[in-house]
Amino acid sequence: MIENQKIRPAQVIGPLGEPLTVDSLPPANTTRWVVRRKAEVVAAVNGGLLSIDDVCERYHLTLEEFASWQRAVDRSGMQGLRVTRIQHYRDLYERQQKY
């Protein structure tokens, strides 16, 4: 029976090096998504603290929206999550793919 249980860590390291727990994540009713909050949620999923399904349900996100956050962090770090810089980082990534 134990094999079927999902074992999750009690905490993971956040984007700024601080420990993150489920209680320290942004509240479920968050509507203003600043870079730090997005990065914390991505770090929670990457560290196994929450599943993608848990995040989408908890924060009322679409899978595509969360996946775009993950791609932005993978490609450009926290700066890639800045809404004002999305096009810049997208163009930069596409240029890098050509060469």
C-alpha cells in the first residue's frame, strides 16, 4: 500500500534560496501574479511540493499558462517571467535556436 502513496517533501528551496512549504506559497486566491510568486509556484512543482494538477486547481490556472511559466524560468530564469519582457525573451530564444 505504501507504494501507492505520493511522498512529497515538507519543503523545497525557493527561487531566492529560501525554504518553501505549502503554507508559505502564495494564497489560493492570488490574482496579482508578480515574478516572485510565479517563480515560487514553479519551484514548488519542480521540487515535488505540489503537482501540476494541484497548482492548476489551487490557483485556477490553465495548464498552458503554468507551462509558459515553467518554460520562461527554464529559458531565462526569473526575469523571463516579467510580463513586460516576454516578447524580448521569446525573440532571443528563437534567435538562439537558429544557430
